[in-house]
Amino acid sequence: MSTRPYPWHPLRHWLEGWRRQRLLRQLADPALAFVLDPAPPDEWVSLDCETTGLDVRRDHIVSIGAVRIQGQRILTSQRLELLVRPPHGVSADSVRIHQLRERDLAQGLPAQDAVLQLLHFIGSRPLVGYYLEFDLAMINRVLRPLLGIALPQPRNEVSALYYDHKFRQLPPHRQQSPEIDLRFDTLMRDLGLPQSRAHDAVNDAVMAALAFIKLRQLQGAR
């Protein structure tokens, strides 16, 4: 948990403890059975977070986007889109990238509540994403103080699937020191997939889902 900028106070300590217990009680909800239940067959959740920066220790989530995948279909009607209110203001650089101003985020959810909603949405489904490690590091920084664990679901990294796909296409003499461009624009263009220029968490989650489905098709998955 981050260092508090204010002195310890008994009433504040009690309120924080009460809030923690309220959040933990939500784990009894069947929608959070991902801890124990097997995942629904042939389903995944594609996930993306927009943040105030790229420092997993100091920056904060400003939006979360997720969409469910079933077989070869992206279930856009089953998506999650959350604005998250950061504890501090957002920089001009962040606004230029995400187009989310302080006034847009003022009515957003606290990060803890947003992460719990995300858990409800994911259930036990494996996760999909592009450079998913960063998104999960940001989410787990919020989750660990609540539950004492990180997200346990299996992960499907789109850039790793693409790397394997391109590596298999190389002749043996080039496999010793392969140079494979893993930039998302390159990946999507090479796979013949459409791109959305909007830097938006849901759009990014949908595009990662498209790439995931295409790469599974190329691998012969059903």
C-alpha cells in the first residue's frame, strides 16, 4: 500500500478497516467464483488499461476496458468500460494520449471498486492482451492490498503468439538471431486486421481480441 500523505488517525483507521471488510465480503458473491471454479470452455476476456504513465509504482489507472471472447467471436455486447478516478491530477501528456481530462475522471470509480467490478466481469476466464504484463501489474497493485493475491487467471500474450507465428515462418538460418517487429501497428497490418486510431481501453481490448482470434486460426486452433 502506498505511503499515506496524512497522519494516522483512529477514526480514519476504523473507516479504512470497515471499507476493507465490506469489499472482502463481496467475495462471497458467486460472480467471483473464479477462485475455485473451472473456466467456461472456449472463453477468454481481452483486457486493456489506460494509465497516467508507464511507471507501475507511481502512475495510476484512468480507465479499464474488457470484452469477452467466445470461440471465434468477440462478444462486443458483453464488454466492460470503466473510468477510474486517480488520486492526483492527470498530466497534459496523459490527456493528449487518452483524451481524458480531470473533469472527465471526476465521476470515475475509486480504483478498488473498479478492480472488483473487473473481477466480476472476468470470472474464471483466461486473459488476453497486448503487453498484458503492464496492465496486470497496475491492476494487481490495487488488488493485492484487498485480497492478498494477484489475478490468478492464465494469460495469453498477443505479442508472444505473434512472435511464435513469425518465428515459425523463418528459414532455419534466420532463427538463430530473429528480428521480429512486435509493434502493434505492424502486427495488425501484417495480420490484415483493421485498426482503430482512438486510444481507448475498450477499442484496444477489441483489437487485441481480433489479433488473438486470428493468431489462433493461423495456429489451427478451433
